[in-house]
Amino acid sequence: MPSSTATIPRYALFFVLVAAGLRAHTQDKQTEYQNSRRTPSAGQRTFTTRCAGCHGLDGRGGERAPNIASNPQVQRLSDLQLQRIVADGRPDFGMPAFRLIGPSEVKRVVEYLRTLQGAGGAATIPGDPQEGRLLFFGKAGCSSCHRVRDEGAFFGPDLSTYANGLPAKEIRRAITSPDPSSAHGQLAVARTRSGDIFTGAIRNEDNFSLQFQTTDGIFHFVVKADLESLEYQPPPSMPTDYGERLSPQQLDDLVSYLHRLKAVEDVPSTGEDQP
């Protein structure tokens, strides 16, 4: 009968060998995972060689093509709609068709695009956009300077597409901590010798003429030689106290309204999804 002193080393050796095997297996799995992270997927390779030249490696656009990574309008398209756009191209925007790479590769490209978009969907934006609209045209007074589509004033930038692709925190920061240099346009009051008075924003000016845009949106061309007087006024500045004037919930509502505005340069619908 073997002694207990001989049995213990054999069991100890067994457990050492098992532990070493498990450690080696774990290291192999970690190496395999790290290699998979470093090795580009087929969709990424195709995107890099065929799409990134115009849309950028991160999909956020360039001089020749728009942002397709963080643009909510693109994010909301279904996978099938995106596959059709990739396969058929957009000749009206100068995008060639890529149907020759085959349906499987088109699908992989869209799958990779979803990773650039962040798990394949637009971020959830807190707040009620309907309440935000009421604030924009009411208590917050945004429409007294800014325009959205066909509503509002012309003294500040048009915000119809401002929030496209911007994260909610960046929109909120622009509201509560505006850039002092964001003043838009020069205001003036012009009186002509014939008695006409124009009050609005100067859109173009040279030594001989002015182009006004009045509060009704109409452009007026005025020759300086016909003016009796021209009074320049400081451009309107963005209020800096929205963080105090509006509650956190109201700020969320306003951000939600700006973020969910349908862009003028919306990606046209490709129709209902078909199997």
C-alpha cells in the first residue's frame, strides 16, 4: 500500500498541470481576441478602400461627401435602405454604385457603418421636443433672432439643421455658455432720399451698395448714393443666462426640439422596405 507521503505529491502535480493548461488556454483566447480587434473586418476593409476617401475613415464626412456616422437622418435609415444606397449609389450626389462588390459585402459595409454610428442607432435625447418648440417660439425667445424652416427672424443663424450630428451635451453647452464670437451679421437702419426706411441685417456691402434682409425675410438692394442716412447697430448677442432662466427640464426640451428637427438636406427616402 503506497504511503500518504507519496500520494500528496502526485495530486499536487496533477493540479499544477491542470492550472497550467487553463492558464495557457486563457492566454490563447486573449491573444485571439486581441488579434481579432487589431485585424480589420471585411466590411471595414471595404469601407476604408471604397468609402473613406469621400466620407472619411470615421464616416464623419469630408469635402466631397456628408457625415454618415453621427447624422441622425442617416442613423434612422433601415439597414435595407442603406444597403440599397450603397448598391445603387446616389448619382444626384455624385456617389457611384457599388453593386459589383456583391450583396454580402454591401451588407458587411453597412454593418461596419453601424459600428461607426455607435451600436447602430441614434442616441436617446431626453426632453419633449413639442415643449421645446413652445419654448423656442415663446419663453426662451429664440425665434426673435433665429429661424427654423420658414418661421422666426433672420438676425441670427438659421437653426434648421444646426443640431445634425451634434451630441446633446454640445447643443446644451451652446445654449447655456454661448461663444461671444457667435454674433451673426451687422444690423443697420437705412433711410433713402425718397423716404424709404430699411431696418434689418446687412448681408452684403461694398463701397457703392448694400444688400439688406429685413425682418420679413425680403432682400433689398440699396445704392449708397441714394441714402440720406445709414446707422449701424451692434449685432444681437446670444443671451448668457439661459442656465438660470430655464429649468434643467426646459433645457432638455429645447435641446430635444433642435436635435429632432428634420434636416433640409435630409437623405431622401428610398421607399418602403421590400423583402
